[in-house]
Amino acid sequence: ADEERSGAGGGECSLRQELEDVASASAIRRALEAEVAMKVELEMQLQEAREELERRDEEERAKDQEERRAQEDEEEVQALEVRRVQERISEMQAGVWFDKISIKWRVVQPRFVRLSRDMRRVEWARREVGPFKAVPVDAVLRLEFGDASRTFRCREARDRPAPARCFSVLMPSRSLDLIARADRDVEVWVLGLNELTPCRPERQRFTAEEFRLRRAMLKLETEGPRRGGDDRSPTEGVEWSRAPDAGDDAASGATGLSNQASPCAGDASGNS
């Protein structure tokens, strides 16, 4: 009986040991599986982190390239605008013929107009060699272009030139009212003086785009398409009288600057 009990106890111990071994092995396996799963998860997270870093780096590179391209484009535009300004100034200094309106004498007078070499004076004369009259650029209060200019408004309806060729340079004691013989001349002088004259609160500053848009609108409103490529001066065919030389050299008087119903009434400017 004792031997039987001893054998039974030994069997129980063996079974318990076996169960403990199985449980231990199972725990070890689960731990190993958990470790493997954790490693896989960590590798996935690491891969996602790498991909996120690469994506951000790519975005940063693309952003930097875009900013560089934008900066290069802006510098190119600025350089182009500088060249255009220089070209306009050069053309202004070379001089060009305008039809000049004498407000006092109500006549048109051809005048050679130029910008001085030091860019401080607008000069004009009956001949390209002078003698020249001049007004300082710093004295310019504002520029008027198109149908808003004194050049256009001070002519009677039947005598009015094409508004897209008209502009006026207004100063405290006089005005310089000009009609261009080509579209390029108006653009050069309006935009050129716009760059040179001091910035004043009452003076509108035209950008090149605004000027060209305004000119195109004026042409659509008043001229329509020119037939057969007609590019004549807007004063051709208009019978205007010419003042005698004495009147042409009359002294300048005060010039009204307000945009009233009769803009030329009472104007005492000799406008020679």
C-alpha cells in the first residue's frame, strides 16, 4: 500500500512538473511572439517616420525651388522694367515732335520736346537745335491723360484730337498740353514722367498695364479700329489756326487745375 501511495505521489509530481514545463514554454513562446510583434511594429513605425521625413524634405525642396523660381521671375521682371524705364528715359532725352496746344491763343504749334540730360527739366523749342524753354520736373503737380487731359477738354468737339494721343503736364503756374504723333510717344512720356516726378497725394500714378488698358479703352470708345492701318497724327486734317511768333512767346499765367465744366475758361496761360 505504501508503495502504491508512493507511486501515485510520484506520478502527480511528474504531471505537475510537466504542466509547469508546458506553461513555461507557452509563456516563453508568447513572450517571443510579443517581442517579434513589437519589433515588427517598431520597424513599421520607423519606416513611416522615414517616409514622413522624406516627404517633408521633398516638400521643403519643392518649396525652396518654387521660391527660387518666383524670386528669379521677380528679378527678371524688375530687370525688364528697369530696362524699359531706361529705354523711355533715353527716348525722352533724344526728343520727339509733339503738336502743342496753346490754351491762351487756341492754336496748335509743333514743338520739339525733350528731357534734359540731368533729367531735371522738360524742354521744348520750335527747332531741334533750340533755343529751348524749360520747366523743372520737380514742379510737375500731376499728369492728365486721354479724355481727362486739358489738351482734349479744351478743344471744341469738332476739333478734338484722338484722346489716346493727348496728355497734359500740369504745374502751379502753367500747363504743357501735348498731342503725340504716335502711340509710342504718349506711352514713353506719360510713363517716363510718371517715374521721374515726385510722388504727390493728389497725383495718380499709372502703371504700364493701367496706362495701356486705359488707352485701349479710349480707342474702343472713341476711335474704333483704324482703317487700312491709318497711323496718321491725330491733328492731321484738323483746321486749327496758328499763332504769330509774338503770341507763341507770350508769358505764362495761372492755370486752373480743377476738372470743371469749362476747364479752359479764364485761363491766362500763354502756353508757348
